[in-house]
Amino acid sequence: MPKPRKDPYRERPCQLCTLRFKPTTKHPKNADEQKFCCEPHRKEFWKQGKLPMRKLELRLEKKLEKRMREIAREEV
């Protein structure tokens, strides 16, 4: 039995802003490859040196978590 294929027009997060969007292209293969919700976000992503918002958020969370542990240890 063949595997059921994923819907190429499913909602997915934008690589820059992480908001969910639905691809707008007519061809299913192109819809599956769309990573950004709009053209300005695609350009901004590459202008920033390919550093997506998710990676920045994870870095900040790790730094904050580490700092919170340090503060908790100092108080104990």
C-alpha cells in the first residue's frame, strides 16, 4: 500500500516570523517548498544572514534559563 501523501497546502510556520500561513501557489510542488508567508519575509530572512526567529528565541531562552539558575544559586 502506498503511503498517504502530506497535503502540500497544509498550514506551516514562516521561517522568519513563525506565524502560520497557507501556501498560495497553484502548483503543489511549489506549495510544498514555500517556507515564507510573504515575499518581504523571504528577502529579510536572507538579508539577515539566514538566522531565523526560532533560533534567536531558543538562544534567548537558554541564556535566560542559565541566568535564572545563577540567581537562584546565589540566593540559596
